[in-house]
Amino acid sequence: MILRYPTTSFAASYEDLTGGLMVRFENALIKTVQDWSAKRKLRAELSLLSDRELSDIGINPGDIDAIVDGTSDMCKAGKGRRS
């Protein structure tokens, strides 16, 4: 036996009951996972580059984690600038 609930009324009451808290939580969770995935992909792509290629763009292999995490001095100095 399959129970079926009207999606629109459930979604509306779900948001009303939680005051939008769960919706904000879900959005924050989704954003966190998307950010993590983007950082993981960037780290993987930078790790594929040779030392020579990394040197050409001004970084060394030890800087990859700091650059991806945004904690590098290079990232702090470059904030607000576009290339």
C-alpha cells in the first residue's frame, strides 16, 4: 500500500511549521556540499599539473591546499581583483 500526500500542501505546511528554518538549513547544507565539491575538483585539477606548470602560474605544490581553502597569502592579496 502506497501512501500519497499532496506535495503542495505538505511543502507549504512544512515551511509554515518550521518558520522556514528547515528550508534555510537545507539550503545551507546544499551550498556547503556544492562548495566542498568545487574545492575537491579544483584540488584534483591543480594536483594534476606538473611542477613546471604550477610554477608558470606562480604557485608550488605545497601551496595547493592553502589556495583551494582560500587561506593563502596570495588569495588574501588578490581578493577583489579580477584577471
